Amino acid sequence: MNAPVTIDVFAEHEYPVIIGRGLLGELPALCTGAQKVAVLHSATLSASADAIREDLEDNGFECFLIEVPAGEDAKTAAVADFAWQALGASGFTRSDVVVGLGGGATTDLAGFVAATWLRGVTVIQIPTTLLAMVDAAVGGKTGINTDAGKNLVGSFHSPRGVLCDVNALETLPRNDLIAGFGEIVKIGFTHDASVLTDIEDRPEACVDPSGDVLADLIRRAVQVKAEVVGSDFKETGAGGVIGRAALNYGHTFGHAIERVEDYRWRHGAAISVGMVFVAELARLGGRLDDSDVDRHRAILESLGLPTSYAADRWERLLPAMQLDKKARGSLLRFVVLNGMQNPVLWEGPDPALLHAAYSAVSA
């Protein structure tokens, strides 16, 4: 990728997602109008946070850092409260800016803290993982986890901008990079078939963060998300179309795995199994061909993502799925494919089909 690419998202306001290399110099301009900038980051990104603070201070901003736990441990009410206390102690006002630096959990937290402080202040996202670049940092969904489930407390709060610096992926642990592909493959199944053929034709090039293929996959995934979010920002599905809910393909079952496993599974890995589960469900319901389901497994496994889950968890998974945001009362609703790249909502599948689909992904 020789020059940065900008994708504009049109939600409750317009904002750019900039994809490229060496992008941190873009941050001061995005912070224009603020006096103070708070950078939320995990301890693993302390050096990057220090570099950002130095650059912002050189550009006349007062910058302070808020270090939060790594991964899903950051997405709690206690950590959000810690961040709020830090903002209060600094005299943070409505004209100031929160920056989320890190993976999806950090950007979710930063967005939620910004959405709730003084009823909403500006947030800028700097995702440093593949998952965050193609999903969590783009779209304006923010949230934290509770004992009841994942992302059940949150707000819609679009960022002022998103900086996807692909250079950050070169130092990302391999397992974290691969997990991020769960969300890219999802886009291939639901919207853009070319994503799937690229992975099938050039799997090694796709997972090389120093090359241009991965950067282009990020661009295409963000483009799809921008278009979907722009047409259905708050996931209302107005007009009888599935809208933004399509981006939850594989997520009902995947989120249940995350909860049952106490968030020890990477999000993308759980979503990978979740996609195979709903593919099997669609096959059992006569919506997908055997070859389509086989293709799910083949593509995901070629990347090193899991496609099966423990066979003794159904009694815990079912109530976890019933807490899904798409559920209505006791009625489970799943995003399934009615043919490839044709996502639809299936309300209340027969419990026998659900159990049969679970058996098909059980190891």
C-alpha cells in the first residue's frame, strides 16, 4: 500500500477511516479544537502511547495516558469507572478528546467511556489489531461486558476518525492476527465473495502483514462495514431489510462460546465456530448447499481458525444465546445465509435443528 486510503462512514455524522502505514502523524489534525487528549491503552502499548503523547504535546495539546488491562479484562464497569475518575481528575471537558489505542476491547471501552462522559465527548480510534481494524473500531458500537453477557451495556457513539496503521500488524502475535480473520471471512460470506476467493487463492499472502494483500482485505472489509453502517446505524432493520444485523453472522453462537469460556477464547476464533454453526443450521433448514458449508470449514481451517467446539456445553450455551441482543423474549433469532452472500434473520428455529447444528460442530 503506497498511499493511505480513506473510506468515509456516514452515520450520525461523517467520519474518515484512514488505512495505510505510518499514520500517527494524522492524529493531531483530528484532535483540532481540543485542549486535552486522553489516550486509553493497555500496558503492552505503553511505548506507543508515550510516542503519541510526545507528538501531541509537541503540537500544543495537553495529553495524559490512562492504562487499562489487556483484552476483555478492560471491558468492565470497574475499568470504565477508573477511566471516568481519571477524566474528572484532569478537568476533561466536552471539547476534549479521548483516543482509544489498542485492540477491539480497548477501542470498545474507549468509545463507551467517551459516549458516557459528560453525555458524550469526541473519540478517535487507533486500532492495533486486525480484529479492531475491520470491526470493533469502525461503526460506532461501544460497550462493556457484565455477568449477564458480552456487550449488553453500551451505546452508539461514532468516532471523529479511525486510523488503521497496518504497520502495527507486523508485531502482532500470530494467533491474534489469525483470529482477526474471523471478521474478514464473515464479510466474505455475507457480502463480498471476492474476499473468499482471495483467501482460497493466496492464503499465505493474505496473512502476511508486510504485504499489500492483507491491507487490501482490510480496505474491502471496512468498505462493506461503512456501507452497512451508513444505511442502518442503530441496527433497526427498518423497511424489513436485515441491515446492520447481517454483521452479526456467527455472533450469537460465538458470543455464547466467549461467555461460557469466561472470555478466554479470542473473539475471532469464537466467531469462526459460530459461522460454521449457523452454516450447518442453514443447511439443515434447506437454505445452504453441502458445498457451501464445506467451504466455510475449508476457508476457516486454511487460516488456522477453529471450526468445532466441545460436545458437552449445550446446556450452558443455550441460555447464553438467549441473552443475545437479537433475541426477542424467549425467541432466538439467528443471522443465516439463504444462499451465499444473502444474509437473513431466522426467527425461532426448531430446537431440534439447533441441537443438530451443535452436534455437527461438536468435537
